[in-house]
Amino acid sequence: MAENITMHAGKLYQESGPIDMGNLVELRQMVIDLTRRVEALESKHLSIEQIKALYGMGKIPLFDNEADELRVRSEFAATQQQYTREQVIEMAKRDVDELMMTQHLHFLRDGITITLSYEDKIDFVVNRDKRTVVALIKSSGKVWARGIAKCQPDDCFNVHIGKAIALYRALGLMVLNMYLNAPQPTEAQVGDVIKWPTTSATYVVKTKYASSANIECLSSDRFVFRGKRYYGRDISEAVIIDDSHDFGGEVM
């Protein structure tokens, strides 16, 4: 009879009684091997659309050969590249909301089935200076899983994409390519944080006038900027460094 093993708050249980910790390594490897065999058998009966859906949920099916796997990876990546940045951000928000429904969340970590319950808590630590988001899974105040997302220097920071990446990693799931390689913003929008290369100050776009390229910004040092040029530099030369839209604004 198969034994149902789960990890809750860092503790192991089995239906037949306490686990012999001396055999834990061997037991974990057995579970990993069995899991891979089941996935291999199931993936042979899946259509290409179903396999792509598994990728979309962060699960990696097994393939009979490397060529099939490369083909599916390529086709799946191509479908993700069609998303706009706005769509990726909205999907990241929904992903985080769904993954944080802890009563439904079950996943594998090192071959052990992990179950999150109402007693567990997921916290996010956002550091805009370091451009990082950390997801912490806690139980009884103790952190037992974490995931880190760090924005590349040339990329625009977005807290929602960062949360999705960090949470996927904390849960041991494959991070979707559309989050790791999200399209970059091309034009400053209301709520964006922008910066000109000639100054260290950052500006939040508070108002954007639909009839022209004029904008109104509030800088990090409380300076109000209005117009479409900044010390001789056009607004199009400003770099968008954060489009999380946490600061508000309006289009006029």
C-alpha cells in the first residue's frame, strides 16, 4: 500500500507512523523516481496543447527524446512572446492571487509533496533600491521556503512581475519565460517612474495630456516638472525605471 507523505510547516508525516529519518534520503529518491515515471507515462498521452498548458502551470512533462522537448519549448516560448507588457503584468497579478489561495496549493519539492494550509503565510519583501522582490513562505513565524527575483540593470522594474517570479521560485515551480523576458515599456505612462541620464533624481508621471507629449512629473526631491523637455532633453529620452504604478496620476 502506498504511503501518503506530506510536509507541513517543515514536518514530515506518513499514515503508518513516524518516518525513520535514517532512510529519508532513500525514500525521497524513490518518490522522485516514481513521480518522474508517472509524468513520463502521462506525457505520452497528452496533445501538444496540453503539454504547453503544463508549461503554463510551471510543470515540466517528460519526453521520449530531446528533439520533441526542444520543439515544445520553442513553440511554447513563441506563444508567450506575443504578449504585451500590460498583458504580462495583468497575468502576473492573477498568478500571484491564485497561487496564494493556500488551501488549494500542492506541489513537489525534492520529491516530497508540500501542502500549504491556512496556518502558513506568504510575505513579500520589496526593495526598490536594489530592484528585488523576495517571497517568503512562513509557518509559525519560521521561514521554510524563499524565492528571489532581481531586476536586471537595463530592465524596467515591476513589482507585480517580481512577485510572480519570486513566488514561483519559492514554490519550486518553473518560472515562465514571459515573466523572465517581459517586453520593456516604450513610452512613459501615468504612474511610471522615469529618469533622465543627466540627473540622479527620479520622477513620477502624475499627469499626461492626451493632446500633446506634455507631461507633469513630481521628482523624488519634490521638484515639479511640466512640459516635454527637461534641461534641453526631450521626454522621449527619459528612461522608464519602474512601471508598477503604485503612485497614481491622471490622463487629461
